[in-house]
Amino acid sequence: MKNAISQALLIILCSVLVNAQDYQTIEHHKDIKRAEYWATKGYNFDPSNMSAYSMDQKVKDIERARYWKQQGYSFDPDYMTAYSMDQKVKDIERARYWKEQGYQFDPDYMTAYSMDQKAKDIKRARYWKEQGYQFDPDYMTAYSMDQKVKDIRRAKYWEQQGYSFDPDYMTAYSMDQAVAEDKAHSYPPSEKSQTFNQQTQMQLYEIPEIDSRLNDSDNDNELSDVTNTDSDDEYEIKYNPFDGRFQYVPENSQIKYNPYENQFSYQREQDVIKYNSFENEFQYTDPNATLHYNAYENIFEYGTQDSQLKYNPFSNKFERVPADSKLRYNPFENTFDYEK
């Protein structure tokens, strides 16, 4: 029995070795043929030292360097891949763009992404300075600034309710949790579940985050930006059967198909598809819309001349919407959204 197993294993091992040798032979033949092909195109590769794949990649690098040279860039394909060349061009072009906006970035030390992030941090620090807060964008990101403002404002709110929290050591979330625990312990056990859920949770939900809403054009922080669902007949809730969502949309909007993104969405009759080269997306938008940079979300988005950035405290996002847009409550999705 043992001899039979040993013989079977030996046969399997021999078969594997033979197949491995066959594979190496096939691959080497492929390398030779590929070298012959590239030789007809003016490239000299040694199939003993380069695989067919590496030959293809090297040609790609050489061709890409040639292309970028025609565009005014000089890259050495012996030290840079086609991908790294593309990224470097992106960095250089992005530095040029930001220079036109008044920022100085060195593409030799910063990537396009890091430039975008730094510009976002600087703009956010500038915005918060106008609101009375001092942040250093060299040490704080836009996100950390937003969170710190949220902590400070939450501490002020709870101070009005009789609690004392230090926003330098506690986050808004931890303050809320501390208050929730305090409220829970303030009721007898028999009443805790009913009274805490009905009163304390509701009080936490009603924290006036709306007072910290941000606009980039004016400092309109009035609660009038929130409207009831039935206050305006120009918008209505419609169901999109393709994504299964209820959405606030203009009354005259209809579902349109975007063949480039394979999406169905509600759009107005006059809306057209435009290509957003910064986000690499085809989007339905107003025919007169142009691209704007949203420094708060670090995206480029289409908007008309009268559009502006507004802060949605319920989603914690800055959105480009019409200047007179209001926040509406969508009871089907349990969300607050700006009219668009």
C-alpha cells in the first residue's frame, strides 16, 4: 500500500516538473517572438534578460516619454514609468492651476492630491478666521478645524444647559454621551426607559446644530433656511424606481438616462450632460452651469452663477445649491436635503 502511494506521488511530482519545464519553454518562446516583433518597430530587447511583459512596459514608457516631450515635458524612460510620468504631469499642471489661484506649491515635493488638501486647509482656516476662530493650516486639516468648531459650539450649548465641558479635552460626541448618562441616572429605574427615551434623547436630537451652518457668501445663519415639506409647490417628493429612493425634485422633472454612467435620475427638461474632467464623470446639469471648486469637500462641481455653497448640518457636508435653496425634511428617507 505504501509503495503504491509513493509511486503515485512520484508520478504526480514528475508530471508537475514536466509541466513546469513546458511552461518555461512556452514563455521563453513567447519572449523571443515578442523581441522579434519589437525589433521590427525599432526597439532592441534581449529575450534572455527581459520577458514579453517587461518589453511591452518599456515600450509603453518610451512612447509615453515621447508623447510628453511633444507637450513640453522631459522624462527619462530609463528611470520613470509611464504611470509616474502621468502623475508628475498631473502634479505640475495642478501646481500651475493653484498658482493662478494665489497658492505656491512645488510639484517636486508635493503631489496634486496634497496640493488640493493644503489649499482646502488654507481656505478653511481663512473661513473660520472670519467666524472668529484661529487655526493654523500648517498643523490642522480642514476636517480637524471643523471638528474643533463643533466641539467648541457644543460646549457653549451645554453650558447654557448647566453643564461645563472643556472642548480642548472633550469632543462634541463625548459631551453628548456624558449628558445622556447624567440624564439617565437622574430618573428612578422604573421610569428610566420611558422618560429617558422620550425626553433626554429628544433633547439631544434638538441640539441646534443648524446655528453652526456655514455659507461661503454671507453669514446667514437663520433657521429660515429650514422649510416644511409643504411650504413650496415648486418641489415635490418623487420615487425613483431605479435606485429605490424618494427624492425632492422640481415638479417638472422627469427620469432621464445617463448612458455614460449607466444611471437613471430625475432631471429638468433643459438639463444636459456635461463632462467633469476633474472628477472624470459625465453629469446632468444646467446648460449654463460652469465648474466651481468646492474647497470644503475638495471636489470640482457644476453650478450656475447664482449658486453658492451652503452647509448641511444634518449630513455634515458643504453643498453647491441655488442661492435661495432651503433645507427640506424628507420623511421617506428621514433626511434633510437642500432643494436642487
